[in-house]
Amino acid sequence: MVKKYSTKKTKYVGVYQDLQTKKYGYRVKLGTDRSTGKSIHEHRRGFRTASEANEARTTALKKKQDLGALSNTNMTYDMFMERYYIPEYRNSVESSTWRSRERILQKLKERFGNKKPRDISTLDILDFKNELLETFSQNYARLIFGMFSRTLKHAKKHGLIKENLVEIVNGIPKKKTEVTYWTKEELEKVIQTFNLKDFYEHMSFVMIFLYYMTGMRVNEATALYWSENVDFENKQIRVWHNLDFKSGKDWNRKTKMKTEAGRRIISIDDDTVKILKDWQSRQKEIGNYDFVISYTGEPLGKSTIGRIIKRHGKLAGVTPISPKGLRHSHASLLINSGVNPLVVQKRLGHSDIQITLGVYSHLYPTVDREVADQLNGQVKIQTSDITLTNWNGNQHVKPPKNKNKGE
């Protein structure tokens, strides 16, 4: 016959009194059995007072915490990355961001894999920092070093280390890179390199002109559908989608934008309207196309866009730029045309006006010269024929009198 016990709670959590024996006991959960998934509990009874039972329960909890901490601190950096950091990071970022960061995370695993996070010293971190600066550009080294710091911050959060030593070591400063762009004159030279009789070149021309005249982000323009995003009647483009592109057959057209301000409507000029209408008619001669920027029915990738820009920029003999350079060019065009920065911010989909003011306002090399030219004649210069001031003391030094040679 199984003996049953009747108990009552005490003022201590997890501590109870056996009403039959009048003794006290405790229950405590020590964790989970990884093989079965079942909880592991510890029961002890026979204490004379509730206070004694509570003290024993507290000791059991502390022992559990100490053992857990020891287990965690013995975990290698590679185990930590594979088991905890990478899965959590991958689920927290866009797939395009993950693809661009995956290689960096693998580099970190290779560099520190066998070390325990608690054994990574400031000297290890300094050596790693110097290796990065010797191997990569300053800004890419900064990106890798920053991601390494975030992994240790995560390790600290989960009790693997007491301190993120990267925060003690001086970080890698961001190097201000020169923004390359095309002026209107350079764009005109590039336009002259296209033969619109060729279907592919016609698309390439439309693509470059559209980016230049709207300032859309690369993946915003490649996601444009004629039916959903182009409004010829109101002369507008609805920037409502973002393209996550892996390949011509593997892509995802998403409504989630880079920033909340990224979802916007851009007004377009008459030239852009005509160019788009002509291109739509040309596409219809081939087939039914959803994508605005397409010659096969499938969207273009960033690498293809970059090659087109590079090829025609070289033919025109103009400044080499990246796809993002066309966005810079548009921003510069607006600001140097006197457009209000707040309007520029909205058109570009910036979340912060400081981005607009800080990055784009000084792109054109002619701006400073134009300012100087505008200052010409602003101040009327007319001096006095006589001295109007009286000088006392030796502060006033008169020019020496002319003397004849030999005197």
C-alpha cells in the first residue's frame, strides 16, 4: 500500500510541511533531461523547521547554478556560435543580410573556434584586430570586428563571460569613403553609348535613367511591377516592394522595406514617363512582362546591374560608379537644384533628415565654386582717402622715409 502524505504550504517558496510527521521538506526543479525532455526535480524532507528546509533548498539551487555556469564557461566559441548565436542571428535578420554576413561568421568560427569565450584575452583581440587591418579594407575590417564584438556581447548576456573585452580594446574607426556619382553631363555621355534598337541595351538605358531620375534603392527598383507600382496617369511610382534576389529563378518580392520611410510614392517627370511608356510597349512586343526592369521576364540581380553600369561608364569615359552611385547622383541633383532637404529625405525614403544633410549635401565638386561666384559683388568696397583714426603711443608705426643712396 502506497503511503500518502498530506502537506501544506509555508511562507517559503517550494517549502512545505508534512501534516502527519510535522516535519518540513522542499521541492526544487534542477533542469531538464536532454535525452527525454522531462524535468529533473529534487525532493527532500525531514527538516525540523521551515527555515532549515528553505536553507537546504537555497543551497541546492546555488549548486545547480554553479554547475550550470561551469558547463557554460567550458563551452567553446565554435559550440556557442553553432548552437546559440548563429541560429538566433539568422532568424533575426533579412535573408539578404544573412547571405552577406554568413561568410564573416564562418571566419570568426575558424579564428576562435577551439577557444572558450572566457579564454579569449585582450591580446588575442588585439592580434585579431591587427590581422583584419592588414588583410582587409578598413571599413570591411571594422564590419568583421563589430560582428565579433556582438558575438561576445551575446556570450556575456548568457553568462559565458563576465565582460566583453572587445569594449576595452579601441574599435576600428569608420573611414570616410569618397562617394562617386555622375553629374548631368556625365549621364548625357553615358546615354550616348546605348543603341535602343537592341532590346537588351534598351532595357539597360531605361534602368540607368530610372535610377538616376528617382534615386530608388537597387532592390526597390528591381521589384517594380507595371501593374502595381507604375501610375502613368498621376505620373507616380509607388515604392511598395523590395526584392530579395538570389538568382533569376530564386527571388522573393517582399512588402517589407528597409525602413518605415522606405514605403513611399515618387513623382516622376515627363521624360521619365515617356521613356517608361516606350519601354513597356517594347516589352509587349516580346511578351507579357510583370517586371519593369527585365528582358527575360525575370528580375535583374545587383551584380548584373553593376556590370551594365560599369560597361557603359567605361564606354563613355566617365567616373566609375556602383549601382548605389546612381542614388547618390539623384540626391545630389536634387540638392543642387535647390530642392528642400525635407522633400529630398521623403523622396529618397530616408528615416532621418541627418542622413540626407550629412551624406549628400556636398557631393557635387562645383558647389563651392558656385557659392564663391554668388558672393561676387555682394559687398560694396569703397575705402577712405584719408586716415580717420588717431593712434597714441608706440603701437602706430609709420613707414620709414625714403633716403637717397649713400646718405
